[in-house]
Amino acid sequence: MRCGRSLDKASSNMYLTHRWEAGTEKGLEAMSDEYLYSNTASVAKERLKGLERLEDSATIASLASLEIGPEWYCLELGAGAGSIAAWLSEQVGPAGRVVATDIDTDLLDASRYTVWRHDLQVDQLPVASFDLIHFRHVLIHIPAWKHASTLKSVLRTLKPNGVLLAEESDLHSWRVDPGTPEPLRTGCSDGIEAVLTAYAQRGMDTGLGQRLELMLRAEGFEISSVNRRSWHVTGGSLEARFHEQSMRQLAGSIRSSMPELVAGIEQLATACSDCRLRYDTRTTVSVTCRRSR
């Protein structure tokens, strides 16, 4: 895994300009309410376990640095299969509370934490109720023009001086290593382009991670730290298996709406099991920030 840190002082006007451009009519019309990676799909549990294996150690390290108290109230948005919610529950103990939310809650364990079926785009959250909120790869699945209102809702939900750990993707670092032999290299590059095209046609911001810090500043959060992590992956590895499952689920989700992209994405999925393949993954940008008093 590759890690880095940045605390850029760029003007929030850069974010405001991008926010307007991302909200074009074409982008809005293309966005479907259907989630591409439904937790109810047959491959969802294994895919989410792969995501946990890839990212949980870094997420938990960031959360552990916050010195979570035994009576904290914590909110896990888009909880997936619930690994981070379970870890948080162990930290806060019986005197605290952890709420795990998702559109699809089938994979969440209500015996270990509170489970809410919740759509962040439309459902309200309680005001000034949580000491800590965490989400990972959630905003990217929400239309870009809704990002500001979504972050305002998250800000209102934090208690004064409450902490947010926001983690989002920058997909622009996803590329095939030049050492991968042809025609495998070109085929995989074309598959990555097909994925990015599918996301763009749905109005998703594929460079969201690049702008995350500026977005949070613009909505009134006080930034504490910014970290970046990415991976160099070999085909046939556990990490590549996660990407293969993700690509197959994506291909199934867009088969009727974007049939022209399916072949390229399925080709990429198949290539993930080829040990000759080398590639750099997306970058996960992790921002720790607070609601001011």
C-alpha cells in the first residue's frame, strides 16, 4: 500500500466552480437512483469482505488515532457488511452507542450495534447527536450536485466539536503498469476506460477524492489531517479478486442501460485473475475534520 499526506491551502472557490460544472443537465439526467453495487446481490457479501480486507486496517488506524471514548455516540454511514461498525462498538462499550446505516441492511448485525435502513440522499438524520461520523466510498455514489447538501446534513448531525472521518475515491490514479504485456495491457486499459465512462454517464464524480478536502472546508468543517493511500496490485491476488468481483457486479448492473460498455468491463474482470497483470489502484483520500464549537 502507498500512503501520503497533504494539507493543501487551495481556495474553496476551486471546489465551488467544479461543483457547478458537475451539476450539468446531462449529468443529472444520466444519474439513476439504483445503486450499482447493491448489498442484496449474490456476490455482495464476498465483495464487501474483500473491500474490508483491503481498506479496514488503514481506516481503523485513522479511527484509533482519535482516542474514541467509552461513552461516544458513533454513526457509520453506508456501513456495508458492518466491519467498522463492529470495531467501533467494541471501542465505545455498553455506555456508548454505534448506529450503522445503509440502503440495504441485510448484511448488518443488529445484535452488535443499532441498524438503520437509511438513504443519505433523502432521509433525515438527528441533529447534533453524534461524537463521531465515518463514511467510506459513499459520496461517490451520490450525484455530484447533491454533495453540498449531503455534507451540510452530516455537519448538522455532529455534536459541537464532533469528529468526521470521510474517505472517498480518486479513480484517476487507476492505471495498468507499463510492464504488463500486450494485448493484456491494452485490453485492461480499455476496460478501465469503460468503467470510468459508465460512472461518468451516471453523474458520478470520478475525481472526488482530489476535491474532498476543499469540499469539506467549503461546508464549514475544520480540517485536522489528510491522508492518501493506494495499492500496486498483481493479477490473481486477493486484492485483484476484489476488483474482479466489483467489475462483474458493475457489468450486471449496467447490462440493460449501457450494453456497449459491458464487454470491456467483463474483459477487465477476467484479466484480474491473470498473474501477468500489474496495475495501480484508485487512491483513497482520508480526511479527518471537526465541527467547530
